[in-house]
Amino acid sequence: MKTHTNVLIKGGRVLNPATGFDQKVDVALMNGAVTAIDHVAGDFQPERTIDASGCWVLPGLVDLAVRLREPGYEHARMLESEMSAAMAGGVTSLVCLPDTEPTLDESGLVEMLRFRAEKLQQARVYPLGALTRSLKGEVLTEMVELTEAGCVAFSQAEVALANTQVLQRALQYASTFGYAVWLRPQDAYLGQGVAASGPLATRMGLAGVPVTAETVAMHTIFELMRATGARVHLCRISSAAGVELVRQAKAQGLALTCDVSINSLHLTDTDMGYFDSRARLNPPLRQQRDRDALRAGLADGSIDALVSDHTPVDDDAKAKPFAESDAGATGLELLLSLAYKWHLDSGVALQRALATVTSGPAAVLGNALGPRLGRTGQLKVGGLGDLCIFDPTAAWTVQADALRSQGKHTPFSGYELPGRVRYTLVGGRVTYQAG
């Protein structure tokens, strides 16, 4: 990536959640890396100086669940708009899911996506390869070739893998080569509803997804992990029972990490309102006890990362009746403000809240990438110049028309959120500046 030779960020509160560093100091960047924090050399001559007074200077965010809609929507310039949304949200590294059209199951498609993303010189894109061809759950993909093309791990995205023999073989193969498998725990048969099972779904006449759809899948995954020694990342867990199973599995030494979406962390099934399709999500929004357990699990580290689960859905797909509308919501531009809101609402330590969108997901990604990851998710001397400058005193109202993403639908529409990204830098280069 092209970089500024010298950038000086003055007067900001520098926070590095990975180490707990929290001081009001200057930061110097040179050739895409952080060269000084506080002790800036007297002969340092910046090409650009940024006044960060009153703002936080943070590591760039790392988002583990983003849909860029490419390959498949090149004609709509989806990659450009969604990367622009990432910059506006302070997200400098993102993992994209393989449920594109066509599926990311061939090395050529992965290489094309990476080439197009790198050409934009914005967020660093880490693709997940499809675990099975066309996500059909029948034939394993060529994992070695996909890894060489740039895939960091393998996933079925939202497509549940019903055949446990295929899942076992996939985990065996991945374990042999040291690859990670990312799975959203949902039983293929129990998880066919559109809302969380409970009194509200029953009153609304909506097909329910019981908690057991998640926990049955988790039990199966954990048993196969024990048998194969595979490393697994559980994507977007949604229930109190699921959090408890994760705690138990980690205590037993399984090579397990997991994340939760901003939607499940803040909302409950009552936010569906009167069949509001903006709240048609996967996983579905559950009850308050589940939301409270997810918050507790994220606070104590049982859950490793908070993700946007960014899924741009067009107007036509959301205009259908609730049960027929496409699941998903935009989230890249909301991620940091919602992490901050969680800190304000729950009293969880600020550094912990910020860690869930920086060093926490970077560690998950590091487990998948090893030395190829580099130094993302931290703000330290010698680290990448991937930074976000955030004004915690600014408040903004989520308005569909103001979002950079082509996905204008979110259950947070109309919410007033705390804090606003002022600048985003990738590789020492300013890629976003608020107007």
C-alpha cells in the first residue's frame, strides 16, 4: 500500500487495549509503521500533522464477519462502497465470508478479490474459503490451493453442514495442515425458522429457531474437535446456553474461539417490533436473558470478539414480508460506536470494550494466519500504521441515507449513538477523514 512518508498525530489520548496503554501523547508514523509514541525525535519532519485533541487514537478495528458481495456484484461497485463503509467505521482489517456469487471455492476467485481489494488501498481483506464446494456440504474444497491464494480459514458461512461425516473429514483435513475452521453453530434441521423460539414468535406466527439449534450443533462440533484436534472459531453465538458451553469447552482445553454480533449484544426479539424486516437477522435476536449472558461472556473473555456481521441487503429483499425477507443488516459503520455504547451502558472497562474490536479479533485472526498476519490490532512502536482517531464526545443518529454502505437497512436506524470516527489510517495513509 502507498504510504505517507511522515505523519504526526498530536495531542490525542492513545489507547492500546492489548497492553492497557492509556496516555495523552503524540504518535509518529513513517513508511507505514508506528515509529514513535510520545518520544518523537526532534528532527522528525511530518508531511502531515493531525490534531487529535479531545480524541482517542486507537488501533484500527479488526472485523471478523463482513460480506463485501464480491465476487458477484462487480457491476454495482459493491466492493468500493463496502470498503468505503469500513473506512468510515475505522475498520482497517476485515474477514470476508465465502457465501458470494459465485462461492469462494476456487483459488482464482480468491486471487481476484484480493487483487481488487488491494487496488483500492483501503482495508486489509482476509478471505474465508468455502469449506465445501458451492457450500453444498458434500465435497471438500482444495484447502491447500485456497490457502496459497490467500484464504485465512474455511467456513460454511450461514449454510449448516448437515452431514457430520463430511464435517469430521473437514476437521481432520484442516487439523492435518494446521488450518482453522470457522463455523456458525446451527443444526441444519432445527434451525430452519426465522425468529427465536419463544412467546413473541408464537404470537406473531413466525417459525421459531430454538436454542437447541445452536447447542446441539455445538455439542457435535466439540466432540469432533476432541476426535480430530482441529482448531475452530464459532461465529456469532446467540444464546446464554451457548455461552456456557463455550466456557466449559475452553476450560477443557479445546482450541476454541468465538464471536458475537453487535445485533445480539444490544437487541432482543422485542426489537422486531411489528414485523420489522430490518430486525430479520441470522442468528435471530433472542430474549433478554440471552443478551445479558452474551454481554457477560464478552466482558469476561469467554467470547473473544465483537463483530459487525455486516450484510448489505437491498431494498427489494427487505420490502418482502418478514419471514420472506432476506436476513442481514449493515454494520461496519456502527461497530465502534456500538462497542463504546456497550461500555457506557454496562460499565465494562473501556479497554476491554475496545479490545473486543481490536486486539481480540486480531488474536483470532492471528491463530488462523500465524506469522502472515503481521502486527494488526495493536498500536505500538514497530506496529502497522493502521489507526483510527475517534471522538468520544460526538453523537450521531443512524440515518440510512447517510450510510456509505449500499446496505441501508439496520435495526439501529434512528438510534443516537455515541462517538464518531474522525480519521482512519491504513499503512500510515489517511484513507478517511470526516467532513
